[in-house]
Amino acid sequence: MPHSEVKNSSNLSDVVGKLDKCFGINYALEGDRVGLQIGQGEWSVRKIMTTMEITASVIKEAIQNDIDLLVVFHPLIYTPLKSVTDNNLIDSFVLELIKNQIGVYVVHTALDTHPNGNNQYLGEQLGLSKISFLDDSPSFIGVAGDIVRDLSSDQKRGMGIIGMYNGSYAKLLEDLSSCLGSVPRYSDYELDKVIKKIAIVCGSGLSLAGIAAAQGADAFITADVSYHQYRAFGQMVVIDPGHWEMEQWSGEIMNKLIRIFFSSSDLVIFNSSVRTNFAKQYIHSIKKS
């Protein structure tokens, strides 16, 4: 049965309008590629699937489950497409999604600035207390595209978090490794260093390291750190557990927020079962002679 004929479905444009409110899409950073990326307003939506990002396996899963709309964390389209053919990976994804009438809605930094987003989740997993936003200045929380930010909203927003921790540098590294299932890269420093205050920016957040240092953070956790940046902030150590690793719960978090917001609707909401990480780590076991 074509998607447009499915009973008990909603109009895509109506669903998108509600998703904008659910995530506060106008709180995404300026210039971010958020909102509806693929779809027509009159398309019908009965099933939604959340996922961190789109891969061939995610599309296959969506087709098999008759999904009408993918709500994703990372944008599928970052830069304007010069063509749409099957000779390019992203182009081929776009073609396949359109052919199967599957819409794509992107949340990205609207979730990063959300009070219940990735940063807050990781902070809670590490047992941080007295958590607050690292940067909640209006100049940083920009306007996405042509969307006008609702300044009357009473929901506080910000990028990154900072909170209190009780343990050593070694304990923090162990906690991170256990929590994220990753092998962190970290600043060379005494492992018995006392860590009392931690700043976290999931994803590529090194641009906020100076703010973290100014607020007295002993450790700054973010991803995509280059070699020389590990010793660029004096007494504040820098830890990179991995980009995907820090944001791996995005799908689950978005799924929970959608379920709460759409609790009175007939929409069926899934979270993808696909582990999307396409940046692998090879851990070689060296045998001692």
C-alpha cells in the first residue's frame, strides 16, 4: 500500500511542525543543516524511526519496517548537492530514500543545546553534580537558517555542560572507557591528578575549550582533537573518547523526546537497531616474549 494511502497517518508538514517544537529546532547553531532535508509536505507519516545517522544499513532497516520518516542526529546533506546520481554515496542515499518515499528530518545541534541532550546524558553517566551549561550566551546559541528564535521560551538552552566530579585523572579515564566502550586519547599528565570540575562538549567542541578553562575545569572532554591541542590548555587536561562514542545515544534520546511529545498521537516510533559507527579502532594485542 502506498504511503499516501496508509490509514491513521499524519501529514508530513504537520509532523515536521511538531518536531520543530519538540526539539526546539530554532535553538540549533547558526548555519546548521537542521529540519526537513527530504520529503514533501503532503506525504503521509505513520511510522518514525530515530537514528544517529543514515547509512545503507539504516535505509535497509527503514524500508523493511515501512518507515515513513527518519529523524536523525547528523545531517545527511552537509553541503549543496551538485548532482543526484547513484555514483556518489550521499546521492545514492537521497535517491533511495525518495524512491521509497522516506522523509529525513535532522536535529543535530538542536539536541546538543537541549537540556536533556547528549551532553547532559554523558554528564549524568559520569556522575557529575551541579551540572550547568558551559556556554548559554545568546551569541553562541544562534538562529538556524531563517528560523526566528522564540526569546519568550522559558526552556534554558546552552552548548556543552560543566559539573563537579570526585576522583583522579586515572579514575575519570576508566569511567569514560567503561561508559562509552571506547579507548580515549588524553593529555599526558600525572594520572593521580585530582579532577574536581569537568566540562563536556559531545562531538567536535574544542572551540569551547577556552571557556572551559576560564571556568576552572580540570578536564575537558570532547572529540576530534588534534595532536598539539592536547597540551594547549595548561593545567586543564583534554580527553577525546571518540566522536561517535560521545553521541551514540542520540537515537535513543530523540526517540524518548518524540514519544513524550507525541504521546497522544497514533504514530508508531522506533529506534534503529543499527550500530552506525563508520570510524573503527583497531586494537592489536602485542604478545610479550
